[in-house]
Amino acid sequence: MTIPKITTTENNVAFTIPVPKNHDIRSLLISRLGLHIATLTPPPSEDADGDFEIPFKDESPWLEPALGYTYEILAIDRIGMQYIANSFVATTANKRPDFIPDSFGPVQQTISPGDAVTFQGTIKNIGDGASTHPFHISQNMYNNSVAITFSVNGRVVSWGGDNSDVPFVPSVPSVPLVPVTAGGGPNNNHTWLATEGNHVLKAHVDDINRIPGERDKFNNLRSQTLTVGDFPGKLQMSSEVAGALRINDADFADWVHFNAWGEDAAPSRKPNANLISAVTQTGEGYVAVNPGCAIPISYGAEGGQPSAQNSHAGLWGNCLGNGFTFTVPADTTERELKIIVGVTNGGRGEFSASLSDDSVPGFVDTTWNANRSFDWSPVPGEVAVAYTLRYRAANPGQTLTVAWKLIGDPNRFNSQIRLQAATLK
């Protein structure tokens, strides 16, 4: 036989097997990497008008992108003799999914202390490829569905989507988001018992790495606050992987690019604003300016400021407990504060915020770390995060204090905590 006509995507291999008219083949056995996966039966030779082709498509859940798979076609003739009719390698396309939690939160519209809360979310694929085809639940095989795990204040409370039979597809406008509602959890309980306070809810897509071929695992996380109870003030937070930041004087009441450190240092900032305080070191360790942080910061020459196009400068520090803190004014007017932070070499950061009048409880978020693997298997990486806070005090003349510090360093003094910029509206 001649080489089949082969077409591949990131998660399937299709080919047509040429068979001559005057054949004596009873069946064709298809194997992939030495494993039998299909048996095809060509039509009788006398029924063919001429040479013909038999199509075959491999949509196995085991197929991964950018890998070569050896296929072998074994022919069995009319008297039971076997011979290799063909052998070839098909390489799947190097297209990969990239899943993010698009939106998430409680199913209930209002929550009171003591309520059993069910969480839901949507998964979005921003990659250029689909995930592997799912195993059907009836196959009782390795589950490669993409799920969301929900945590409250660092503790897993529920998960959903792990029994999905729907394959994910590339992100295009016509493809809807994939909705997920928690249906499982620790001790067979998929709800969270609400308590009064300002809680941190985390959504983690594919937290146990069922889809190892994703483009980016760091953006599988997002966190946000969930306030239960009635409070006179407001302190809401959301966080996600940061992108490039463009600063314009007209858009912000104040902004600071943390590109200087030391007693006489003057970081770049909006002229004559001074709403964002100077940065204070929170722990012991080394602090300096790093010109190679992850996120490009750019701003114009308005107000006499020198222009900076795609500057990667920012502050960094090492040693557990080391980090940065600063304050911004707070009163009865709602404001928005955005902060670009980061952590490197497998470390974990802790972000916290509180109002001086305690008109709403503060919060502590430990969602983000720079480990590309699991906690028990550190693989150094780097992640930059954008924290957005919307806040309002109950009284005038108050302050909001924020802090970012290093609380995990699995690679022994190699992890760094970073602070790049802040904007205030």
C-alpha cells in the first residue's frame, strides 16, 4: 500500500487507507504505539469499481499536541495470513488550550451568616487549541475533564465540572463560556457554611493538572473577596495575572512607578498628587530596584514627568517575611486602587488590606505563588499579579493600608517578592 493521506489537529489524527480493487484483504488492524485501537473491514474486491480508500479518525483522549505517534496497519488476508501493510508517524499540531476562570461567585444572590453557599463559575479558553477529548464517564478511565476548585480563605470547599463529557474548543467568538457549578467537595459536602466577615474566594481551573499541555498554568487562578454581613464601609478585592500597564495622568488621581529605592530615592509618580504614600519595608532582608521585572510599565511625559516606554523596573526583596507596605487616603467616597506585584523562583506571596476605621473587616490573600508544579514538588517560575481594590471608609480622614510580603520560599533564599506600580482613581 502507499502512504495514507494524513491530516492532524492538536487532539486527533485522521487518515485514509488506500486499498486496490483486486485485493484479498479480509480486515485491517490499526494500532497506535503498538496498541490495537481499531479493526476495519474493506468491502469485497468484486464490489469495488476501482481502487478505493477507507477513512479512519483517531480521537482518543490519550492524544496530546505536538507529539509524533507511530501507526501500524496490519492486513489479514482471506486465508488468515498477516502482513504489515503500512507504518507511518503522524505528528499532532502544536496548538494548546489556555484555560482561565472568567467569572465566579456564589449561586445565591444574597448571603447571610449560616447559609449553605454553592459556588459557580465559567471557564474560558484563551488558547489556540482544544483540550484532549474527554473520556466518557462510562469508560471508568482517567478523568481528563477540566474542573474548577473553589477555596475560601485558603481552604478547599468544593469543586465542579470534573464529570464533563464536552471537549473544550479553541476560543472563538461563536463558542460560549463553559459554565461550572460545584457538585463535589470534601466529605461529600459541596457547600460552604457562610460566616460573617470579609472572605477570600479563590477559583482554580484544573488544579490537579488533568490537562498538562496548557500554554500557561499561572493564569488558571483568580481570587476575590466575598463579604458576608452588613458593614458601613466597603473593601472589595479581585486579583488576576497582570498584563502590561499604561499610565495616563488624566485617568488617575495618583500613580507611582516603584523604580527607585533608598533614603534619597524618588520613584516616578504623578506630579503634585502624593496620595499614594512612600513605600516601607515590612521585614528583614535585602531590597533594591530590579530592572527586569515581568510587567512592562509605560507612561507619558505629562506634567513634566520623563517618559518611560515599557520599563520593567520595580522593587524586589528576599527572605521570608520581607515585603512592602504603603497607604492611600480613605473617606466616604468610593475609590479604586490597582497594584502590580510579583513573586519569583517558586515563592508564595501574601497580600493584605485593611481600613483604619475597621468599618469593614480586612482580608489576607495567599492565592499566588511562582511554583509551576505542586507544593510538594517545587518548580521555580515567576508570576506577576494585578490586585484591584474598591474601597470606602465609613468616616472621613481614614487610610487604607496594603501590604505584600513573601511567606513561602521552597528554594531556600532564591525567591523574590516584587512591587512594580500602583494607580489610584
